[in-house]
Amino acid sequence: MKVANTLCAQMMLLSLESMLNKLLIISGPTATGKTDLAVDLAKKYKGELVSTDSCQIYTGLNIGTGKDQPDETPIHLVDIINPDQKFSVSQFQKAGLEVINQLHSQNKLPVLVGCSGFYLDSLINPNYDTFSIKPNKLWRLISSKLSVKNLQKIYKFLDKNSFSKLNNSDINNHYRLTRRIEIKLSNKKDTKYLIPNTKYDILHISLTAPLDLLYQRIDARVQKRLDIGFFAEITGLLKKYKWSDPGLQIAAYQCLKPYFQTKNKMTLDDCLQKWRYAEHSDARRQSTYFKSRYSDKALFFDVTKPNYQIDVLEKIDKWYNKL
């Protein structure tokens, strides 16, 4: 009897320990329905959402960044800084790991959801070794005199492959380009940087869809954002912040900047088309990034396939309930 009770206790302990290190990831390009799926999964598996979106960290940037925040399910790492504040991947990593540890301590499943690959990588990739590289004062001074376009040219020259994987927000963000170039120019290595917990039991679900479908969804979403008051949101933001602030470097806002400066109807048509194309470009980059970066680590599901969600649930059930 004692042996049976001891074995039962050990099994319960193993079960609890296995729950304390699980991470569920829902990734994929924009407009694949990640958030809706993640909400359903969080409800089913006693979890909470952890955003890995580099745009939704800013307060007040709601419509332009597509903050479809669920009322019934908590979502972390959204609205954590103001649009005029700088925020690095290392800062995100620190905040993200703290949230994950907190959820594990509450016996809740962290459900990471978003399309910013670099943010996601910072939480699950143990090979990040750039956060210890200190700012280069000389380079920062030089960079402050350079335009975004010049920084783009420099970074593309230094690392064409990485440049091709950046989304429009990163490509047009002066601070992030400066930091990426700074890292490329540094040969320093430091093994004392913060390494994410490599003991996580990770299941990575990555959604895919034909680009034509994503373009259609993106265009419909752009129109919806206009209909629910995107212009009013920008007008309100400009009363507090400048176009040069980090948050307003996001493509949705930058693409409409010429219209707000001229209020010309023809300019507006051009701005909206530029915005659509920027979102299309992001979808292409994100599709390529996740397929190449996680080809052997993620399970890919085409959202146009019948009953794909049933297949997703089967995979998660098996993973979630294993010891």
C-alpha cells in the first residue's frame, strides 16, 4: 500500500513539474487568425496570452496596430510603454521571461502569440548573445546624424539576409536599425548574457496561408481600421507625440503621414495603397521567416485546409497531457 501511495505521489509530482515548464507558441504571418486561435486554446488549457508583437507594446496605438484584445482572456506585454519611449529586444526578453515564470508559478500555460520573430526568438532561443554588447557612443553619435534610408543601406550592406527578414516597422525604426548595426559592428562575445530557460517543453504551432488570401484579408482589415476611427486615433496621438517618436515609426502611421501633412485627397489614396503594400510585404517576410527559421521546430498548419483546427487540437492534447 505504501509503495502504491508513493508511486502515485511521484506521478502527481512529475505531472505538476511537466506543467510548470510548458510553452505553447502560436506564430505565423499577419492575418492568419493567430489571436482568435490562441484565445480559444488559452481558455481550453488554463492559459494566458503573452504577446510577441513588437508594435502592440505601445499605449494608444490601438487601431493602427490591430489590438484585438480579448476581454475574457488576459494578454501580457501589450501597452507597456508610451510611443515616445525606446524599447529594445533585451528589455522585452527580461519582461517576457518574468511573465512566463509568473504564469508557471500560478500553474497556468503561457500561450505566446504574435508575428515578431525577433521578439519570439529572444524568449526561446538560447543562442542569443547580443544583449551584453554595450552601446557604442561614437556610432550612436554618427547614427544620430544619419537618415533612416542611410541606416537601411548600411545594414543591408552588412547583413543582406537579416535585412530581408525585417518587417516594415523594424526597417523604418531609426533606433532599432542603429542597434542592429551596432551589433554587427561589434565582435564582442560575453557568455554572461541572460539565457532563456532551455528546459521549456515547447509546442510551436505556426499558421500559414496562401499569400493571395492574406492580401485579401489585409486589405479588408485596412478598410475596417479606417471605418472604426483610425484617422481620429492619429489626430489624438499627434497632440501628444511627434512623427519621429519610435511608436509612430510603425508602417500604418508612417504611410499616412503625407496625408496628414497635406490633407489632399489624391495623397490619401496613395497613402492607403502604400499602407496596404507595406502590410503585404510584412506578410511575405513573416511567411519566409517562420518557414526558414522554424522549419524543423514548428508544426505548420494551413488555415485554408478543412478542419485544420481539429488537427491542431489533437497535437496540443497529446503534448499537453503527456508527462
